[in-house]
Amino acid sequence: MRVKSLLAVTKQIGKNLLFNQSGLHARHCSLATCSLQNTNANLHPLWKGQLDIPGGTRQSPIDIRVRDSIFHPDLAPVKTHYDPNTCLHIWNNGYAFLVEFDDCTDKSVVSGGPLENPYRLKQFHFHWGVNNDWGSEHTVDSKVFPAELHLVHWNCTKYRTFEEAIMEENGLAVIGIFLKVGRHHEKLQKLVDILPSVRYKDSLTEFNYFDPSCLLPSCSDYWTYAGSLTTPPLTESVSWIIMKKPIEVDHSQLAVFRSLLYSAVGEDEKYMVDNFRPLQPLMNRTVHSSFQPSLLLSDAKKKSEKHTHRQQSG
């Protein structure tokens, strides 16, 4: 019953997107207006051609411009409390693999930061490229990372269910974490080891006692902005929290990600790579940071030194 309900929700969400809802203003998203250079040909078929998106003024992902982000001194550190016993299973939905959690209680939550109340952890998943040159959905000053982790939480104070929250204002909080190639990530290996069991679309296997806090970077600095889901139904219900520092994984771990398939058993094999959405325009939004951007501090120091030098010369 659990598997059937998950598949039913996913299929219905897809229908809500692909068939534009009447009465809602739609903005066209096409490769001509919102794509990463040099990766257009590698995009998932979902993002090739035009796609009508209801609304479309707060879409994600975006390019975070460090100089344009605004330091917000009142932004507190993000607090996570994850109970590894709430980890249920992992499944391949034909676009990514999802690790899902029991969200019936407040045992696994995120709070603090820009959030007014705790949000329950529903699932986490990754986006990655065919190689290490691209793969992340968000970028920082146009810098692309090989992969990006999304920890998806929902507002259980305002809404009764996850399915309700994804459609509503302030319904979701997603922590985004960049991955870069470097040292072997020991804690991630438990997840990597089980991925072959969900190689094919719609496959699901039990995955217990995993604490996703082991995937958080040691640095607590982050950016935050109001955005959307990056997969159907693309609703603008997300408070994004993008961690500044990436975590390190090695080549072999990413290689296992890339060995998964979009296709089901018996279908022509299509490798699960480049499962990211193209960049979207920032429009009139502001990106806030919990830290003073180093570039701005450096510029301020240079200006101060230059001003002092002029005074001494005068």
C-alpha cells in the first residue's frame, strides 16, 4: 500500500504540472531563457522544449550572486534534529532516488534560521551530472558543482499533510548542500552501498537507521531565499536554505549515483544523469545571507586602506 500511494502521488503531481491549470497565468520556461551554458544538450527530457509553469515569479534553482546577497544579522543558525529511527526506505522514482522518513511526529525536524517554526523531514535526494563538470541545480557566482543534496521538510504547524504543504505558501523548507569531489565520505557510503538495489525505476528497498545530519557541512553559514520546487509541480512554496560550504565525496561514490537508471526493468537502459533543472531568473527576489560575504569585507578593507593612503599622501 505504501508503494502504491507514493507512485500515485508522484503521477498526480506530474499531471498537475504538464497540463496547465486554467485561470492561472503561465510563464514559458524554455532552453532559450533559463539554461546552463554548455549543458543544454545533456538535460533530462523533462526540461527540453517549453513547459508552462503556473505563476512563475519565484522559481528555482537560481544563481546566487555573492556580491548581491544581503547580510541579515538576525538570521540564526539552522538547527536540525534527525532521529535515525525515522528513516524508512529508499526508492527510484524515475528521476532521482529518494530516501524517505516517517513524518508522523516531530522526531526529525529542522528549525531556526529563516523558519518561524519546526518543519518535519519528509525525504532527501540528490541531483548530479554525467560528469564532474556540472550537476548541481543552484550555482554560486556561476560556479557549478558535481552534485547537490536536497533535504525536504514540510510545515506541520500550518498544514496537515506533506501533500497539502507542497501546494501552499511557506509549506516547505529545503536545505541545499553542494557536493564536490575530494575525500571519501565514510558516512555516505552506507547509502552508496544500497543504491544498486534501486537501480531500476520504481524499485524500492528498506533503508533503516540513517542520520542525514552526517551529510551537513561543518560550516553553518548559508544563503536563504523564497523559491519553488525544482521538480513537478514546481510550486512556489519553498523557503530555500543553501549551505555555503560543500561536502566532499570521492569519484567512486558519484560513479554509483551515475550507475542508476531512469528506466524500469525490461526497458531500454537510460542512465540517471543530468537530473537537474535549468537556472531560473531571480526577478525581484532578494537572497539573504547569514554571514558577511568575504568579497564585500575584502573590498571594504581595500577601500579603507586606499582612503588611509590618500590621507597620508595629502
